[in-house]
Amino acid sequence: IMNNSKEGVQILFMGSLANPNDFYMKGGLEAVTSFNKISKEFPEAKLIIRCKTPEEIVEKYKDIPNIEFIEERLSMEAWENILRSTDIALQPGHIYALMGCLEPLSHGIPIVTLDTWSMSSYLDNNKNSFLIKPSEKITEYNSIKYPLNLRTKKFVSQIKDIDERVIEDISEALKKLILNKNLRKEMGENGKKTIREKFSIKKRAERLKEIFDEATR
């Protein structure tokens, strides 16, 4: 059932607070480009960019009222308030970001991301996330150095050469979630279930006990 509930949809991109170059590595360019593509169709949607952002990106998008850049450190309460009001986590990184996955999942937030290195180990496509096929233009994915080559000039240069197919796929995933509140809720509940069954402290303790028990037999 389609539930066209678009009002107040908040989208969150999380990156590094220390290094503006990580903005590209973690998919910030894809995030802001995709959001900008859909923003006229969904003027009630908002994108929060929580990271150190390169000056050229801030300058380019600073006048768009529904994009908010947050670079200062926040209290735990302020950060929790942002997470509680977030409807979609947009994390199209070129490498898995563990906390960028587990934190939204634990808050029942569906994730839109690239199906790059190890992401499918944490996320289930069409269940708690949309895993987008990465760009075939980025040949550095095929390097034997990947993912250790992410911060190289060549990799960043390839990231900056935007693949319109990737942007279109991310935009379509965002549209599905913006238009369908029931889908957001369902995928969010699946995310919480993933945390309980695979990544909770209880599960980690049980797994560690199994390892120690096996080692001491």
C-alpha cells in the first residue's frame, strides 16, 4: 500500500568531523548530488550533512534552504535528537562505514548506500536498506589495494567524475522511501531486528563466549 507521506522527511548523511577529504570517500558528493536532484520534486524533504565538508561543496549548496551543514561537535542529547527525527540515512560510501550502518539501524532508520566493499555483510537489500550498484567508471574498485587506496588522488578524482546512473539509482531509492511512510517503517523495523539478532551487545558477548569456550577445550 502506497502511503504518500512526504511532509517533514529528514535525510541524514554522516561523515568525518576531522578530515574534509573523507567527504568524498564516504559518499558525500553522491549524497548531496542525489538530494539536489530530487529537492525540487520534494521541497518538504531536508538533508542534514553531518561532517567536515569541503569548502567548494558548502559554497555550491549553501543557498539551498533544505540542506543543512553541521560541522560543530554536538552533545549526545543533540545528536540523539537528530537521529530520532531522521527518516532516511543516506550513506553512499565507497567503503563500508560500520557506525554509519549500525547507528541508523539501531534507531530504525532505513539506509540508502552503495553496494561496495563489505556493505552486504551488514545490510540486507530491500529489507533494511537499498544497496545501489556502484559505478563501473571507478576502476580503482578493481585495484588490489582497494580499499586502502580510497584516499589516493586517483580514487578521489574518479569519485568526482559523477556517474549519472548511480545518482539516478540513489534518487529513485530516496523517492520510494520519501513517498512511502509504511515502507520506511517496515525497513526500519527490519533494521532494529538486524541489530538484535546480529550486532547487539548480547550477541557479541555470546559469540565471544563461544570463541573462548572453543579455545579452552
